Amino acid sequence: MSIINKLAFSLNRRDEVPNQQLAQQIADVNDTKAVKEVVENLNHKNKNIQSDCIKVLDEIAKLNPKLVANYAPELIALLDNKNNRLQWGAMAALDSMTNQNPKAIYAALTKIIACADKGSVITNDHCVGILIKLCAIKEYAANSFALLNERLLISPTNQLPMYAENALPIITEKNKPIIIKTLSSRLNEIEKETKRKRVEKVLKKLKG
């Protein structure tokens, strides 16, 4: 049976459960043929099919990132797509597979950053996720950290605490002063006390 017949749209469903179940089935058995079919249908003429397929691919990337890692070029190409659902879905999948194909994703950072600059909150979240993962890889760390610091400088104050917390594992003695300076410079912008306290907690850990 074609994967299209198992998608939420084909089953006349408005929820994501069929797509999640399909992704689980594909991931569990390492079904490379099904993954290929999902990727091919990202360009389907029906936008509902496109949306379902990017959801399936995103879910597979979370469950079994190696299974989709070779499709980084196809996902990177979607970052230019006018369909916002495809854009942030592709960014989410790229985030999940960064450790499996860091070379391809690092090479596409210019496009990834450009997409985040004009994208949704979810797109930005995953852009930061990608940068944090690349910071942990020696050959990509320096440039990725500089880009991550830029995201921290311009990120919405609502997202800043999460970004700061997630970045903690990749902070080194060398880059610690930069992060401390960046986060300290933004404290006065954070109106919500709970959010500010989270950033202050990160700063306290960094200052040791």
C-alpha cells in the first residue's frame, strides 16, 4: 500500500495521529523505501499531502534520524518554500538529524539562518537547536558558536531562557565570558519575572 493512503488527509482525519503512527511504523523497521516515497511526495501537487509528508518525515527524524539523514539536501531546499508548514517542518527534521549529517547542515548554515530570520518561532527554535548541536562538534564549533551568540542577542525574550538553558552543555571556558556578557546585556529586556529568573539561574551556573 502506498504511504499516501495512510496519511491523515487520505484518511479524512484532521489530527496528526495517523502521520505519527505511520512514522513509527517506518522508523521501527528501517523502511528506506517508504522514506524515499515520503520525500518524493513533499512536492505533491496537493498541499495537504505535502504537509502530512513533512510531518511524517519530522517524526521519523525524531525516532530514527539515521533513516532520513541522507535527505538533508531535499530538506534544505524546502527552506526556500513559500509554504510555511514545509519550512518549519524541514527545519525541525534538520535539527533532529544534525548529529547524523553535520557536514551537509553546516554547509547550509547561511540558508538556515536566513530562514530563521524571517521564520516562525518554531523555525527559530530549531535553528538554535541546530547551532547548539554543531557547537559540540570540534571542526564546526567556532563559527557555530558565533552564530549562536547572535541568535541569543536578537531572540525574543520569551524564547531566551530556553535557548540559554539548552546552550549550557556546549559552554566552554573559552566562550563562557561571551555568553555571560550576552545574557547579562538582555536581562533588563525580560519583563516576565519567571523568565528573567531562569536566565539569572543560567548566569549563576556560568559564573560558578
